[in-house]
Amino acid sequence: MSISRRRMLSLPALAAPFLLAAKPATDARVDSLTISFEDFLYRAPYKFGGREVDRVTMLNVRCRLSTKAGKSAEGSSAMSMGNVWAFPGLPYDTTLNAMKVLAARLATLTRDYPGYAHPLDINHNLEPAYLKAAAEVSRELNLSQPIPKLCTLVTASPLDAALHDAFGKLHNRNAFLTSGRDFVQHDLAHYLANPEFKGEFLDPYVSRRPAPRVRMYHSVGASDALSAADLHSNLNDGLPETLEAWIPYSGITAIKIKLNGADLVWDSDRVAEIDRVTTRAQAARGYKDWIYSLDFNERCPSAKHVLDFTLRLKQIAPTAFDRVQYIEQPTARDLTADRNNTMFEVAKLRPVVIDESLTGLDALLTAREMGYTGVALKACKGHSQTLLLAAAAQKYKMFRCVQDLTCPGAALVHSVGIAAWIPGTSALEANAREYVPAASKGWEKRYPGIFNVRNGYLETKGLEAPGLGT
């Protein structure tokens, strides 16, 4: 089939050489792609990074791919728009509208991708066009701040995931096993633009089978009630309303603590109180080996502030500090703004993980130079990028964890898959069950071990199926 002029003109310049290269017979073209949106209210607000969120818009994607031999398959995915996190600084409705307009633009670019390719190549070749589209949308909407790269990645992520889901189904293989040497013509050096990865492919960086279960991190927002004494009203919806009630309900073994960052006294007192409540609840169920992670959502003014916080926490609640597994994104996401604000001393105490900062290999390398020792992998940054940065993190022997973006339904299934298929990931945050369970309605029948947690772990049975399981 010849490539239409419309499709040829829509292709970024970086993609053109691949039209002339020998293409694997497994490559596929995009036959169709549609998007839709769903809105959900939270059962209770979730406070992080000094902001409170009480709703979410899901971006749903369906696509169909086909091979030159005529075989076709449909894929689907979903992702939380997460505009408060991905595009801070402007009003909620402004950033949500910008992401919706951008989603439509990116869907057109993806739908019009010419020729046959692997999803890794489609995403790699289209990223410059995605970023250009974000700049165009920013100008057209007269935004006072341009759409950030992180926001563009979040918007594009379900498009990329749907392609991988369809590609896996097309070849009757799990999507985590269809990006290695058997299916991809380029090595990791090509995708990461780094000669350190010359001759390497994703195969050794992805497990042959998913881990049978993944430890679940339960999130405690900065305004969440810890015990019954903190409740001012009751939801009476059948789910726990305090940390103390959630612990026996879900058999919680790991707790992610959202902190304010700017007030180290409040933050350390909050961790100490969470530890007291947790210790009481865990003693009642006879459990001893729980852990914490601390997430400042980039609110700490400096690395010294983080050190002062840890010193105070060790003084007032030494057992709480002993249970801390890692510290997540303590300072501002733009690491290059202050290259002297390094994390070497903090990282001597616990792994320090980048999250908002992680938008590509360049950011990961900058973080390593500044003393960061870990990465937070997220489905919301794209399946392709997650696989590539997971490989880089493994090569550099960095600490790895998986976070969600209050991901319900298909988005959570995808996130669990990342934690199960990527070797050495410590655990997965999964907080949609706390704040927006209505968005996962029906999924508990397909994956009861993921959506009905009772032992503190997400069971991965079924995730070895073709595609992403979404």
C-alpha cells in the first residue's frame, strides 16, 4: 500500500529514514484510533504538594493495528489526566482543557503515523511532533505558562499504551515481551541516544514472567484522617475512612506518606503520629514488618531542609525513620535550576527517588550527577519511556519503585504490570481504591487480586495474557 501525501507530510522529520529501512514482518500500522473522556468525583479529597484534589478525568483510548499480512488486533488503555500534578501553576479548568485539546491533537498525529512500525518506533519518532503540538496548543490557548514536557508525556501515555496493548495481542504475546530483539530492529542506544547502550536490547531488562504478587503502598494524604478522633463527618459508604481502619481492611504492609515539605516540624510530627497509629493497628493484627516511603512532592526548599527533617524525625520517632524505605522527589522538579542542591548526604541515609523530574534519560543522568539514587517508574509517562528508563535504571544500579497517578481501572492494571514485569521494583503505590473506587467499577471481577486487596499485596494472576491486560 502506498503512503498518502497527507500521511507523509504529517510524519516528523526524524521518522522519515525508517520508511526506507528494512522493516520486520511483525511491524504494524495504525488503522484506527479514538479517544474519549470520563469524569469521576473522589469519595474524599486527596491532599499532596500543598494542593487538594477531589476529581479526576480519565483519557480512554482504543486503537486497531494491522500487519502487512493482513492480521489485525484492537488495543485499549486509560490514564488519569492528573493535571494538578502534571501541569501545576494554572487553574484546574485551564490545565484540564489544555490537556483535552492536546489529547485530540496527539491522537491525530498518532492515527496518521505512516507505514508499518513497532510501537517503540512510533512513540520515539512522534515525540518531537508531540512536543511541537504542545507548544502550538499553548500559544493557541494563550496560556500564561506553556504546557510542560511532563504534561505532554502524561497526555500521550494512553495512546502509547494502547498501541503496545494492540501490538501484543496482534502477536499473541504479552506486551512486556514484544519490545525485545525478536520484534525491534534498533538497539537501546538508538532510543536513548546514548552509546553506553550500543548493542543492547530490552530483553535482559524485562522478566520472562511477571512476579506473582507486588507489595502495595497505601497512600496517606496530608489531610487524611488517621484515627476516628480525626473524623469530622462520616461517608458511610462501606469503605474505611481512616488509616487505622484501612490497615486491617487491606492488610496494609507499606504506607506512602504525603508531606507538605515547607514545614519540617509539621512533617516530622505527622510521620511520628502516623507511626503511632500504625503501630497500634499493626499490633492488633500481629504484624511487624511494615515500611514507609516519604513523598514531599518537590516542596522542600533545599537538600539541607531534608537533612534537618530526617534528623528531627530520628530524634522524635526513631522507629518510624528505621522503617523508611525511600524518599521521593523532595525538591523542585527542575533540577538544572540549582545544580548545587545535591542529594549526596541525604542519599547516604535512604534512597532518594526522582519522580516529577524524570522526563527522559537526560533528566535521569542529571539526577545521578546530583546524588539521586532512585527512579519512580510510572505508566502515566508512557509505556515506551518506562521500559527504556527502567533499563537505564537497572544498568546504573539505581533503586526502582513504581508509582501511580491515582490510577483506577485499566490504568492500575497497566501500573501493576510495570511493577510485576520490571525486575527489582520494590512496590507499587495504588491509591485509586482509597479516593476514587467508582472509576474501577467492574474491574474487580476481572482482577480481584488487584482491586480487592486484603493481604497488602497486589496479585498479578492474569497479567501474563497477550497485550497489557487492559
